[in-house]
Amino acid sequence: MAEYKLLLPSMGEGVMEATIITWLFNEGDSVKEDDSVVEIATDKVDSDVPTPVSGKIVKILKQKDEVAKVGEAIAILEIEGEGENTVKAETPVAAPDAETLKTIEQPLQVAASTEFSGDLYLSPLVKSIAQQENISETELKSIKGSGLEGRITKEDILAYVSNRGNQPAPQVGATVASQPVATSAPAATITAAAGDEIIPMDRMRKIIAENMVKAKQIAPHVTSFIETDVTNVVKWRAKNKDMFEKREGEKLTFMPIFVKAIVKAIQDFPMINVSISGDNIIKKKNINIGMATALPDGNLIVPVIKNADQLSLSGLAKAINDLAYRARNKKLRPEDTQGATYTISNVGSFGNLMGTPIIPQPQVAIMAIGAIVKKPAVLETKDGDVIAIRQLMFMSHSYDHRVVDGSLGGMMLKHVHDYLENWDLNTEI
């Protein structure tokens, strides 16, 4: 018999640690190769960690709610000393050395054209927090980092933010982002009445709550609405869904059609595909569509369709189905929820006609798709107006008024409307 150290695997760019949520097996339990043995949580996503070997868990090194670093041992397994697993047991993956950690962290050397100078090395997560909190370069240089080679970690910068009011003011002449830090009045203390049930927020709900409040504080929201006749879309899907499922083994939903129309409208109006950094507007090269997805536990997550403009309808359908399945089964990787440049929310899946969703930071717009409902509508024909039963749907477009005015936000929405209303029934998939 031999021992095998189960290490916390790398989980994508900027993710250096994870919190243990729950162990799915106990000490003394036997596990098979690829069994999910522990649920973990990062600041991006919750996921499972599988074991690469079969064996028996002899010791759990990281308990519930404890934090483990990438490459750190979280459990010890006892495995057979013969066969394929022997090699894995005799040569367990070593904890990364300083040079490997540099690679894992993928530190970001910020260019001089941004608000930080080139001598600052920040992980993407730390840089994101610094930008969201409007922490200047002078302030960053005053933070004593506890990471490798004195690098600033997430804990360092969050501790600085929490104590920021007690910090000395930046020196005169320091570079400070012009966007004001959003503030809000402290929440009133609510007393539970007799018979009320107190339900502590789980970790993901706390993150959602914090992000939503911050998003509303940062961006002045404006919302435009439009009603769209999607009769052709409904007919096209009805004609193609059985063939597509038989050929590809995948369901054909409305979502890839909506995403396709949104991508084309973004290409028409690329200034929707931007972010704000201080006084700068960052125009994104890639079109990455976030897809708001409800989870079985009532929480929400937004997996991302990367380079959506490069995917066909069939490719979009497969990507959407894959992300939705993995989101609902806790199989997403942290990188699956990173990098969105625009988001779509299908409120119609709950039977809602319309909604006014909150813009996820650092994006500047989000579109909500309502339920498709049969209604009588007036159609213009060469012989005059007629009333017919049509498939109608509301869409709402919320955008950040700091950079998106009503004309841009409204025209982009109208283009999505036009692409859907004029959907070609002979479109191939």
C-alpha cells in the first residue's frame, strides 16, 4: 500500500485558493478514480474536485470552511501498491515551488496606458478589486503584500478596503481614478418576530447580494423596452428541433437564436461591448456572452459563451446546452464564468413578460428576454391592415448611462428586434 496526496488543482487564471464547502466522503471511505470527493468554492464558482486515483481516504487535511491554496494537499489516500495507481502514488504531484506559483498566478503587468504603472504586478482578481474600489497606484504601493515575493493577495487588498477609512490620505499628485466610490447607508437592523425563521445566507447568496448592490451603486441604469413578433422564429424552431436533436443529440432551444441576434447587433454597435476603467473606455475585441442561469438551490450564476461571434447556430446551441448542464450540476470551472462582455437573461423561462435586470460589472449592458405569448396583432398587407394571431415577446435592454445613451441603447435593441422579426425560415443549422 502507498499514500497519495490529493492536491487542490489549478482552477483558472487568477484563482489561487478555494474554500472547502463539504466533503462527499468521510475518512475510511473508499473512492474510485474520477469520483467527486469534495465540493469547493472560489470567488467565481462552486465546483467539485474529483480524485485521479482509486483508494481509501485515510486523512482529511482541510476541513469544512477552511481555505486551501492551489497545489496544497487537502487529503491523503491509501492506494494499492501495484498497477497504474502505483506510479501516481510513488510520484505524487509536488506542491508548486515559487517559479511554478508565478505561472499559476499569471501575474498581470499592467501597461502604462492603464491607471497603474508597469512596475506593479497584480493578479487579475486583485486588479479587478482595485479597479472596482478605485484604489490608486499610490495606495496599492502602500499595501504590504503577504503573497509570494511580497505580492498583494486577495486577502491583503480586501483587508485594506475594510480599513480604508483609517488609512492616511494619498499624497498630493497621486493618480486616483475619477470614478467616485459608491456608498450606501448602513442597513437597518431588523428584529425577527415570534415564529419568524432566520435563514443564514449561503456563500453564493452573499456574493450575489454584494455584487448586485455594488453594480447598482456603480452604474446609473436606464432601460428601454420593445415588443417583437417572433412568429418566424417559433416556426423555424418547430421545423428544425426534431431533426437537430436526432442529428446532434442536443436540444434546440430559443436561446441560441436570441444570442445570434444579439451578437449581430453588438457587431453593428460595438460601443455596447465596452467596459469603464476610470476615465477610459475599454472597447472589447472579443464578444463573450454571459448567460444568466438559475440553479436548483435558488441561486444564480452566469456562465460565459466565449467568442460567441465565431460560433454557428449549431455551435451556439451546443455551447449553451453544455454550460447550462454544467452550471446546474456544479461542473463549471472558474474560467467558465469569467470574461463576459455582455449578458442575456431569459426571464421568459419563468413565464415573465419582461424584466429590468441589473448590469453585471464591469459590463455596460444586459438584455432580458420575456415569455413568448400568442396575441392578436395588426399586420400590414398590400390589401390593407388585418388582425392575425402572432407570437409576440417583450425585450428589455438595461444599460449604463455613463457611456451608453438612449440612442445607442435603443438602436441596439431595435436591431435585435429586427433580426428576430425578419428571421429567415430557410436558415440552415
